[in-house]
Amino acid sequence: MLPSVVLLFCFPVLLSSSLASHQLPSWAHRVAVASAAFKQPYRTAFHFQPLKNWMNDPNAPLFYKGYYHLFYQYNPGAAYWGNITWGHAVSTDLIHWLYLEEALVPDHWYDINGCWSGSATFLEDGKPAILYTGNSNSSQQMQNLA
């Protein structure tokens, strides 16, 4: 229940921003996460969830260049915990989402056993930066900058 609460508190702040929005790229197909579209009666209609597999807490929601970015712990290979990556989706209205490739994958010694919780911030030059906890090859938790 807590991840939903965190998401609800984070996005109203982002919604108040007066930054201009941009059009989605022409190659992008927007996907509405609605139960009728997937013919899955138990699928949520307005709360974000990936198209398939296991998802955990949302991380690092931010508004950047006209898009709401949502990152979340994700197992791209199965509908259960394991192989922790960060899924990534963008939206212009927080209802219709474009699913992108994983933003963080465990492919370095410092996060080879999983890319865990984190957050995002903006650097002094206005570029976003992601801070997250990686589980290293020696099973130690490491703080990382992406």
C-alpha cells in the first residue's frame, strides 16, 4: 500500500509545474493501461503497472522536458521477485503510458545482484541524475549515481 501513497504525494507537486509539454515521438505508440484494452478484469485501469511481470515500488518520479517519468523496480523475465532492474515509462497525462526499455539493469560489479530503491534529482546544470542502491558482486549494498 505504501508505494501508492508515495506516488500520490509525489505527483501532485509535479502537476503544479508550468513547464511546457512536448509531443510524443512519432514512432511511439501510447498504451492505455485499462482493463478493457487487455481484457483482464482484475487489471487496474488507472494505477500504473507494467504490461507484464513483477513490479515493486515506484522510484524517482520526475517531470522532465514535458514528460512524467516513472521508474519502478521490475523483473522483466518473470511475474515474481528476482532479477531486479528499473523499469521506465513516460506519460503526458499520468493515465496513458509509453513503456520504455529498462532504465537500470544489473550489469556492473556494483549492482550485479540488483538495482534497488533510489531517487532522482536535478543537477545544477538542469540535467536529471538518478541515485540508487546496487547490490554488488560481494552482496554489499552500494550507493550509485546513474
